[in-house]
Amino acid sequence: MYSMKKSVLVLVLSLASFSATAKNLYVNNSSASCNDQTTYAANDASNPWCTLQRAASGADSWANMNTTEAAKAGDTVLVNAGSYTTAGSGSRLHPAYEPANSGNATDGFITFEAQGNVRLNTTDSAPGSVIGAYLRNYIKWKGFTIDESTAPYRPDTGPITIFSADNVIIENCVVRASPSAIQDNHTGIRFENATNSVARGNVIHGLTGSVPETSTAHNYAGIMLYGNSDILIENNHVFDSNAGIFIKGNNNYNITVRYNLIHDTRKGIRTTYTHPTLGHSYIYQNIIRDGVGDSNMGINIAEYSNNVTYANNTIDNFQNGIYFSNSTNQSNLIIRNNIISNTNNALNAWSVGDKAFTLDYNVYFNTNEWAFLGAIQTSITSWKSAVSDDANADLHDPQFENANNNNFRLGSGSLSNAFAIDFLDLDGDSNTTEAVNAGAYTSSSDFIGSPLSVSIPSSPTNLRVLQ
């Protein structure tokens, strides 16, 4: 039986051996001794570089890379607090701060790590991606802040991009997006043709449209995926965006989305184009709350959604808890153990053709209706009969400890405690028939959302421009 704790992804996140030549490299533009002419060999805490660009590319831009002088496999680049600016890449693929080298499984990741509040900026002459990886492997970016007011947006990309790369980690970064009038894919973090990669602990917000044509577009998403496999998206905090997480195109598979806090979105999580035969994807233990705009949806299951399990999520205060749209070419969708509360329509499958989903042990509360095959059901009894499924579902108050203060843990007297069956083995004990709580919190140790403070720093001013 599948164990979620043991088999989420096969990722090289910690490495047993490292290159004997790996070193710490230092970037500090507030140091009087910083100098980009300092060689790779001579760089140390007393002789730092002035720019992150020098560390990443080994030169003055990604277009003039010098692999000998740039950070190498196993190196950690420690970037001192401050604002750093480079020329924009002008590309949706190439990050402005593009690493010249790749890490590897033997020597380790190339790690770029912020020391305190590090703000990364680009000039507006050639906007594009800011950090990430393109055709580079074993790259890690940790702790950086990007504000689109000082890192201008380019169509069909975002501030952080991972294109055609393997083993890339984006961790504890902050993306503040700006509303856009361009109707295209505007995302905070974008994975495309990537494998074995992670977005963890990030805070992303502001992916909205500035004109009516873009104000409702779900292509404005905190995190978007195109054609990826073995991707882990966990403990992110996405809000004030048209969509939170969007698994979009080109047959993604083996995608895991867990422990994320998503709120104030039109669509919390949207799935399309997950592969019909390769692998299985899991969306579980997410908190999705407070929909905005008309016809908002906690989880939107759309065209070509195949082989996906949606389990133990808590969805609260949406017009539609789970909504099926463009329900073509769907198969093997499992919806279990979720709490769906304070909705107009708890599960809206009004427009489905063939029923491609199975249901069980879901908890519903304060909902007016369900919909299936063009008919509205107004009681849980009629819902179960109409759908011929969800046999163990129940309608009761989950008694959240303090939903108004974002605390969706179950109260001690909640009927949702030990209500469901741990078919995903969330506790990792190899027992998939024991009882488990419904909803996102299945144990007292669960942490959902980003570890970063929700008090996002204000936009930087009086920036020092370094080329």
C-alpha cells in the first residue's frame, strides 16, 4: 500500500558526500572591501563580491558567463542583507541571476542563501525572470525577496522560473507581484519541464489583473506547472491572487501539493492536464479559505485531470468548495477525508459527463447544496443517492478552534476527530485502515503554511543600483 510519508518524491535533498573543493562564497555590497574583480579563489568573508551577479554568472551578466569564476557544485553563496540590482534578462527562460554552473549528486547543490532581508531587483529595460534555473541542475535559492515594483514583469513568465532543470529547490522566498493588464501566464513561481524539484516555505501574493479581461484569469497564479514530474510543493503561503496553485499543462505527473495555506483567491488549487497513465498526483492537507469574486472555487478540477487524489484538505468560505469545470478526459480522481465548510455549493459537478471520481468520508458543514449531472441536491441524503457514492460522508460542525484567526485545528469535541480512514498512511505507520481526522490537521505536529512571518516587509526604497 502506498505510504505518503515514505514515498512522496525521490529527491536529492541532503547529500552524503561533498566536493573537497566546495567553499562558502560571500556577497556583501555594504562592505568597503567588496570588489567584483576579486577572483573566485580569493573570495572570502573579508574579500566579498559586491554583486550577486558576479557569484552566479562569474561575470557581469548571464549572457557573459564565466564558469571558472562562478559558484560551483557544492558551493554556498552567502548574500548579505541589502538590495541588489542587475540588468533584466529580457527572457522568460533565462533568469537575470542565472547560475553559470550546475551542482550534481556527488558534490552537492549550488546554494544561494540570503543572510537577512535580501531584495533582488532588475532594471526595466529588459524585464524577465529574476532567479531560478534554466538547463541547470542541483540549484537552491533560499530566503530572497522579489518585488515586481523593482523587478518588472515580462509576459508569460514570473520572478522565479525553473525551466528544463532537475533538482532545483526554491525555499523561503517572498514574491510580491503587481497587477497586470496582460492576459497571459503571470506567476510567482513557474515550473516547466522540470523534474525532482521543490517549492517550499515561500510567501507569494499579488497575482491579479488590473483590467476586466485579466481580473478573473486563473493564469495569474502563485505557483504554476507545465509538463513536470516529481515536483513537491509544500508549506507555501499564497494569497491575494486569482489562483493559488495551478497544475496547468503538458501532462504533469507525480506532483505532490501539501501543507500549503491559500486564501483570498478566486481559485485555490486548479488541476488540468495531469498524465492519464504516468504516475499519480496528491493534493492533501492544504488549508484553502476565503474565496473572492464571483463563482470562486476552493479546488477547481478541470479538463484532462487524471490520476489525482484530493484528500484531507480543509476548504472554507467559498461559493463552490470543489468545482468540476470543462470535465472532459478525466479519470481516476479520488476525493476523500476533506472538510468543506461555509459554502453555497459544497461539491459542484453539475456539468460532468462521465463520473470520473470517487468519494468517501468527506465532512460538509453549513452548505446549501451539492450538484451532479445537471441536478441540485439540497440534503446529504439526496446527494449520496444521486451520486451513488460518498457513503460515509457526514454533515456536522467540525468545530474549528478559531477559524477567524486562521486556526483550523479541530476542537476536542469535534465529530471530525478520527472520522475518516487513513488510506494515504499519513502517519507513516503502514496502517491504511485506521482512523484519522478529517481535514488538514491529522496530528498535533502538523504545520501548514510558510514558516516565514506573514508580516511581509514593505517595498524597498533608495535602492543602490549595482551593475
